[in-house]
Amino acid sequence: MVGRIPVIDVHPLVDQGRRPAKATVGEPLPVQATVFREGHDQLAAELVLIGPDGGRRPPVRMRQLVPGTDRYEAWDAPDVEGEWAFEVRGFSDPLGTWTHDAGIKIRAGVDVELMFLEARLLLKRIRAEAEGLTADDEAALTAAEDAASDEIRPIEARLAVLEGPETQELFRGHPLRDLVTVAGPYPLYADRRRALTGSWYEFFPRSEGAEIDPATGKVVSGTFTTAIQSLDRVSAMGFDVLYLPPIHPIGEINRKGRNNTLTPGPDDTGSPWAIGSKDGGHDAIHPDLGTFADFDAFVAAAKAKGIEVALDLALQAAPDHPWVTSHPQFFRHRADGTIAYAENPPKKYQDIYPMYFDDDFEGVVKEVTRVVRLWMSHGVRVFRVDNPHTKPVMFWERLLGDIRETDPDVVFLSEAFTRPAMMHTLGSVGFHQSYTYFTWRVGKSEIEDYLREVSRESDHLMRPSFWVNTPDILHASLQYGGPAMFAIRATLAAMATPSWGMYAGYELFEHVAVKPGSEEYLDSEKYQIRIRDWAEAEASGKTLAPYIGRLNELRRAHPALGLLRNLVVHSADDEHILCFSKTHGADTVIVVINLDPHGAHETTVRLDLAAAGLPERYTVHDELTGAEWVWGADNYVRLDPAGDVAHILSVRPVGPPPVDEPDFDHGEQRA
């Protein structure tokens, strides 16, 4: 039934409020609702968060987004992890009604003393009902009472006090609520910060520390012990999540050779995603990588450097996985009795059997839960889930719900490049982060649209993670864009979203595809060990690692960059220049990027000062070059990818113009 003050179209709701919307500890959350009423009396609306303890937090007054639309919004942030809820309260606002009517009537000489009498009655209610009046409140209340009662004082002076900032601040801080209507409570779940933020790096442990045996000429696999040495490289670039592809035994039946061939040689290592052999399955470690003790030491060494280890959860099996014998019902059997291997036409994966859920759903849940909890017991609190969109959604809701019930700190990243409905639903049933379409968004307008979508339209359903590359996604822009494009894409991913990631080799500008038109790497690390000369790249300067390290350093230094919902897209006159800002409290960062890796562009960037919370004049400090300029709403920018692909600008209060130097009100000085 509609309340006395209708409150409708509340957002964010997931599945009409049956599932919790996404929230994160310390992350401001926007809540909107349409609130209206009959007649001309004023109304107001408030947001109230309800904590896991059932206690209601102080209400936050909502503001009307556009006058006359009846659409209200307020922001508030959960302060602890757990199950939260929120309410939207609409109420008749007698103080707002009096302020509106008095300004018209008293100035028109209509019901003057009656209006002042009503003011006295309302002020009496404030004194009786308000809680926590400060000394300033008491002073404002006394002054308002005197003005409403003093018939000797000029009418204009009395009204000026009641309409003045001190009285209006009193009214806002201690509203009188009549005809209160409550919508909700609606569920939220506040996760730990890792569910929202993270700088991810992916490497194959078998490649880290791998070498060629001089006696045999054969490649010797890296191990967890040798991979520990690579943690220094990962830490130096500022990454705080290290994602490992599957570390389990690799199947021998139908093993793939280099570049995904069907004719492997005797020394080919196979794909880590072809999980399982005589050496074990998902609960085992590939013998070439070491033992569980070695893995534990690796996780501990990473933790000591502030890095969380994320493990791949790929629910599939090689033909010689132990499950094929012990749990044949976990796989789909074709009419001839054989097990169906994986296909993504035209791709075929003869070395992989997908899992099947409809013959023994409870058995699959039990076994996968066992596997996940095994790795949790070895210090893994982050999982990257391979192709979750090819498994039933109800399975993920069950599994992730069971894990959250006992270990709410465990984070799951969904690797689902698929239709929006599936991506959003996977997020809504429990996945904490999600891969996105970012890799394929390269034009200015499509990037702008996508930034708006992930930050304000789908944010209650899924948290985006922007990946610049993966072992099997090498976008054409990187194949032909040169080193500048690598810097452009890294800047965009690292600055736009609180979670971003890259796969090893990106910093070395690896860009050669297996064939024209393909997004597969030549000599893909999925099918062979890659030996990279990191030391030579560093010595010769042929690496993006220092720049990536600076990006991650800025992410740590600026709280605004650790949030998602605070992103504002601004306009620029040039079709290759992209601009956005992020603000949190006193911290504002403006990012201007040249999306063209081949040419310089100059243009005017036009900032929405109100949306970004900026004054008319302010100083910007380029975090990449150290340069400073005084900016306003319209600012000249020139970016040459041969030098700087972007400005990353922190905002400072404007100071006096430099002595004997020009004061550039609208942008930077041209070189």
C-alpha cells in the first residue's frame, strides 16, 4: 500500500530487494528514491543505514537531484563488514513549509503575525523534540524565538533572522517530521575493501625462474621456490594481488602442444587449465612446482610484502583427472557413452572436460566446497573463477553463500566475458568482482559510456575489474599501438576503477599475435613455459614497469582512486582526449588521457565543476611530471604520446600567481 508520503522507485535494489546490493566498508553508497505528495506543503526525505547489529545510523538528508523531478539522493557509507540494510523516509516538512510560505506571505503583508505565531509554535516543537542541541543550536534557536516574538522589531528584520543561515542550519539539523512514511528496509552487504580494490598481477609460477638446462637444452620449470624471487618484481610495481593460473597436475591425455596444437612433443608442458592426472586433481599441486610446504612458504613470502595470493578456480578436468573415475556423474556423457570435451566454436579443447551439474548437484557442491576450503586453509582468501558463466547460477549462489556464511573475507573474482544479464546476475548472487568489457572499449565515446555504466548504473550488481590483457586476450590495439598504447591502457585501467589487472609480459610490451585477426599470443604461455629476461629489460629501459609502479603508487596515495562510484566524466573538444575526475573528501584527482598512441593532440577540456566539487579556480599538480597550473572550468591541454600520454592531476587550493609570471586562468602554458 502507498504510504501517506509516497516513496517509490527506490535504488539500489537487487532482484526487487530479495538479494543484497553491493556495498563496501568505507565506500560511500548512493541511494535514490522518488518522493512526492499532494498539495503545496513541503516534504523532505532521509536515508537511514541499518548496521549488522540492527542499530540505525543517524539519518542523512536527501537532496532533490533536479528541481521539480521529485527524485532524491543521499550518500552514506557502511563502517563495518556484514549484513546491512537501508530505509528511505519521506515526511511532511513543516519547517520547510513555513520557510516557503513565510517568504511569500510576510513580504506580501498577508497573515504576517499569524505566520510569526506559527514560527513560534514550530520553534517550541524543536525545543521539545530535538536531541543533542549544541551551543550554536541553542544560540540560533533563542535568536529565532526572539525574532518571531518581537513585534517592535521591523518585520523585515524579524524575517531576515528566520530566513538567515543560522536558523536554516538549525532547521536542517533538527527537522520536524510529520506523516513519516518508511520504505524498506532493503538489504545491503558490506564486504572488506579487497572486494572493491586491488591491483592484480598474473604470472605462471612455472615460468618464474625457469631456465634452459645447458646439458640437455631442455627447459626446466620454475617452482614456488624460484617464484618467490619474482615477488620483488611484483612488489616493486606496487601490485597487491598476485593471481596464479591453476597450479594443479596437468592432464596427459589429449594434451595440447605449443600454440594449441593437437600434436604435442614429449617435452610439452600442456595447459594448466587441463587439470588433473595420475598425480592428482584440484586438491593437488603439480609436482614440478613443489609441495604444499613450498606453496605455504610462497604465500607467506607474498603476505610479508603486502601481497595476497589469488588462486584460479577452474571447474573442469582433463580426461585423466581422478574425478573422471571416482565421480563420472560430474561430467556430461554423449549418446555414444563418451564424455563431451569443451568447445567454444571454432575453438576446441579436447584436453578439457567441463563439469556437469544436473546428475549430482549436491555431490558437486560438496566436492567443490571441499576443494575451496582446502586452499583457504593454506592461506588463500582470493579466488579468480574461470568461466563461471558456463556453470549454473544457482550453483554459485549456493557455493559462495556457504563460504560467506563462515568466511566472509574470502573474495571471488568472476572471469565472465559474456552477456550483461549473466555478468550482472553472477555479481548479484555473490561474486565480489567481475571482469568486464574494458579490453574491447577503445574509442572515446564507448569508453565514456562504459565508465558511466560501471560506476553508476551496474555498481549495485557487480564491481568491475579492468584488465589490460590476459593470457588469451591480446587486443588489436596493443598489437599495433606500440609502447604508448600500453601506457594509455594501463593509465586508463588503473585510474578509472579501484580494481585493475595485467598479465605478465605486458610491462615488456609483448604484442605479437599467433596470426592476423587473432587475440591469442604467439607462443602462448598457456601451452608452454616462457623464459623472460627481466634483468635485461630493466637495464635497457625496455620496460613499462617504472610507470606501472608510479600508477599503483598514486592509487595508494589518493583515497579518491580507491573508489568506484565517485567517477565523473568530463568533456573535451578533441575526439581523442578523454577526461574524468574522482573525488573523496578533500582529495580530487583529474585524469586527462590521449587515446591516440600515434599522434599529439591539443584541445580544451571542459570540466563540470559542480559535479566534481571544484571551485572556480584551483591549482592542479601533475603527479607524473611535477608541473603545476591554475585551472578553471575550461582548460587548454596538449598531450604527445612521444612524451606524456596523460595528465594525472591532484587538486590543490589556488594560491597567488607566481611573481613576474603569467597567470593562466584557463589552462597550462604551451611549451
